Amino acid sequence: MDWIHENVDAMQNEFQLWHGENKQHIEALQKEQSITDYATEFLKFEMAELEQMIKDQQNKSVL
């Protein structure tokens, strides 16, 4: 019966290890997402302006 408790303890330790590693990866992912969002903010704004210019040109062509 002792081996069952040892096995459970080992599994709990491994779970804690994986849980901690998962938390680190989540934090790293959130940091990278924030950096990416900041870096692409200007590009999204520029794309919206270009899309509006295209719509304006299309409307002029229709008239």
C-alpha cells in the first residue's frame, strides 16, 4: 500500500511542475500578445484608412 501513496505523491509533484510551467507559458504568451498588439496598432489604423479610400473610389466610380 505504501507504493500507492508514493505514486500519488510523485504524480502530485509532477502535476505541480506542469502547472507551474503552464503558468509561465501563459504569462509569456500574454506578454508577446501585448507586444504584438502594440506593434500592429498603427498598421490596423493605416489599413482602415486605405479601406476607406478604396470605398470612396468605388463610390465615385459608381456615380
